Amino acid sequence: MFEKLEKLLLKEYNYTLDTYKVCHEDIKKSKIILPSLGLFVVVAILYFAFSLFDFIILGFAFFILVLIPLALKKGERYDVVLITPEMLIQQVTKNEVVAIAFDNIKKFGTDKTGVVIKDNKKSISLDPAVLADDILIIIEILEAKGKTFDKTKDYMIRPIEIYIKDNEISIKDIEIEETTTEKLVAQNYKDYAMLTPGFIKDIILMNSVVEDSHKEGNNLFIKLSRFEVNPGHPENTKFESQIANDCIMIFEDVIIDSITKKAARGKDEEIIEPSIDNLTAQIEKAVISDWKYLNGTIELQFSVGINIVRTSFDYKEVVIGWNEFN
């Protein structure tokens, strides 16, 4: 049915047209080429065989019956729109096709022609008037892939599979197993007004008091009285740092590298066996006096009475939350 289109897609995009839906097909070919060429052949036979008229008449016939129809052929209209599970395809002339993968769309908008979709090099214009039955599902696909670039529709973004059968399109959400970090957030979300994975470098821990710390599996929970949240944190919408109260830091899959303890004015340092249990036992009601963030590693210094406790540990992810700003 679309032999020429299939060859163009294979040649220009290295794409094999397999499963697809025909959304629109409007091909208007010139119907006068073959009759006019046939008539010119008759005129030519009459000229060469019987010399019934002079060469000027033959030239005029060539212009009218051959050149003009061939020129009109260039104006043949192709307006074919296909959807495959991977891309939108539009044939605009006999030898020109535009194919844009859904995942490669860079711009989405409208103009006087209708909906315009672009990637880095090409664009496709879709007329809602002729695609009335399919424009909504096209928009739904683009919303699911985040390709309408509309922040108010971010909640629609999700992984999907596109199925086409009997020239009908259906969309199925792909179920993704919840990550361990997402489970941590879900388990603790009800206890904190703000709870966000990551962004630890936007947290300033100076003089934060450890109100409680404990272990759950390999996860370390540290409840803090307060900390400072820089304006770069997504939950701080102001252009200045804010003090958060009633805070939590949950470190996932912790491996303690070291724990040491020494008197604030002493020189002798006690090396404590590295474990989450030993760390939580040492930092009860401690005050964080220094810290250093590395990639997947944190170094903390606590003031505990007359002692200083230092620790370093690795973690998979951190979840940070609090209940209110001052």
C-alpha cells in the first residue's frame, strides 16, 4: 500500500515500516499525463509517417501535451500521516517524507496550519480538522512522554507502551517497580510536610542537634532539631536560606567507614568499631559542629558533652525532610 513510503523511510531513516495506523491519506495525482502523452504519440506518428503538418505544429503539441502535464505533475499533493509505536510520519510529496521519533521531539506548539511538532532538524504540521479522530490520542502520547513541554501537565508523564492493531491505537501504562528510595519516602511522608530524596548539598548542618537516631535495616535515621536550607533546594522557593525545624535525614544502605572519639581538649583518639548501632550510641543529643559532603559519602563531626565524635560513612541515597520553616 505504501511501497514508495516504505523505501523512503528505509533509505532516509533506516526505519522499517511494520505496525502503523493511517491517520490521514490524501494523495492527488495528475490524471492527464497518460492521456496527453498518448495523444502526443499519435500526433508524432502523423507527423513522421504522413507529414500532415509542419515541425512548428509538432513543437507546439510537445509543449501542450508533454511539458505542461509534466510541470503539473510536480504539483501533485501528498498528505499522508502515519503513527507507529515509535514515531510520527508525514509524507509531503512523492519523494519526501518526514519522520520524528516521539522521544526526539524538541518543540511542540501551534500555528495557522495546526499542531506543529519539531525535532532538531525537521517539523511536522498536523491539521486537527483532518485528524479529528486521532489528534487527541497523539496529544495523549506526547503528554505521557513530556513532549508538550507544559509544566501543568507534568503529572501526566509516565512510561507507556503504544499498541496498534486493526488500524486502532491503544496506550498502556508500564508498571514500574517502586524503588527502595521511593518506599522510604512513602513510609515516612505522613510524618513530614516536606520529604525529598537528594539535594543534601543544599543543607547546612551547623549547630543542628541530634534529637534521635536509630537503625532500620541498613538505613540510618537521624532526627535533627533544625538545619538551614539553601535557596537551591527545590522545597525552598525563596531567594534566601531558611531555617527548617523538626527535621529528618534518612541515609539508605549505609556502610560505616570509621568512628572515632576523643576529648575536646585531649589528644588521644579512641577508634570505635564501625557499625550503625555503635554510631547511634555515640551521638545521642550531639551537636553537629562540622560536616563534609562527598559523592555518596558524608563526613560528620559531633560535639557530645566534652567529647568530639567523628564518623565517615557511605550511602546509596539520602532522603531529607522537615515540618516547617521559621
